[in-house]
Amino acid sequence: MQIHTDLVDATVARLTAAGVCAGNVDKDRAEPASVDELPIAIVHVMTDKAKADGDARTGVPDFVHELALCVDIFAKGQSGAGVKSYLYAAGEAVMQALLADQGWVGIGEGINTVEQAYLLSKEGEFTFSGLRIEFAILHRTTWPPSAANLPDFDGLTIAIETGDGAVIGAEVELPGE
């Protein structure tokens, strides 16, 4: 869907401009391939849940969506406290760059929730950890019927036979292209 692309691209542009992770912001990929890439912020859409807007059994299919846009931040440091401190600051920078920007907020119909989850630290020669910020973005879609698979009609004939054997009818010729 176009809103997925628009949100990811706009988020990457704003986080890069704000200097989040020293401008090392990427999109639509997995965790960093190596620790040399850290710190990095990765932006992606995780889920897009749609619920019927109105009666699901009648009319044109209309949906209200809740799209989960994720900003995953990965960092390393000498200690768990140092990495956590970096992640707290980076999370605050993400929130400031996105939520204070009305152009970004206006891409969808609203933001339902924002959730932050910290990964457990992995220790070795350095400490490695991450933060996921998940924005629940509301948007809508409507799916009007398509006439693409319908046959081309040149005309229409309607006939009704009465009880006494007479036929009453009409012919309609449709205008050609």
C-alpha cells in the first residue's frame, strides 16, 4: 500500500535529518549485519490490521487500519548502563523528530498508541542492545467494485409475458465508444 512506503520514507528522512544514530538510518531490513554498523536505526512496517468500517456484510468494503510502524535502534557500548543511556536519548530524539512534525503526523489519520520496548543486553567484549519504538498509525481504505472483468454490453432486452400470452418488452441500446 502506498501509505506504507510514504510512512517509511518520511520517517527515514526525518530521523536522518534529526541526526538520530548519527544519521545512520536505514529501512526495510533485518538487524545489523555487524557491530561495525552501530549505532543504527531501522524503519519498517511490521503489521497492518484492518477492521470493517460499518457493516462488514453490505456495501463497498471499507476498512479502518492500524498500521504498526517500527523504529528499531541498535547500539553498543562499554557497559549496560551506557548503552541504555544512549537508547533513552535516541528514543527521545525519535519521538521529538516525528511527533513534533505535523507533516509526518498528518500522513495517516492519527496515532493510536506509541510503545517502546528495550531488548535485553548481550554482553561480550562490549554490550549490545536495542530499542523498538512502535507507532500505531490509523488510516482508511475503500475498495470500490471494478468493472474490469464484466462483459461489454451493446444493449439490453427486457420482456415480460402476460397471462394471456402477450409479451411486453423494451430494448435498450447502449451508446458505443
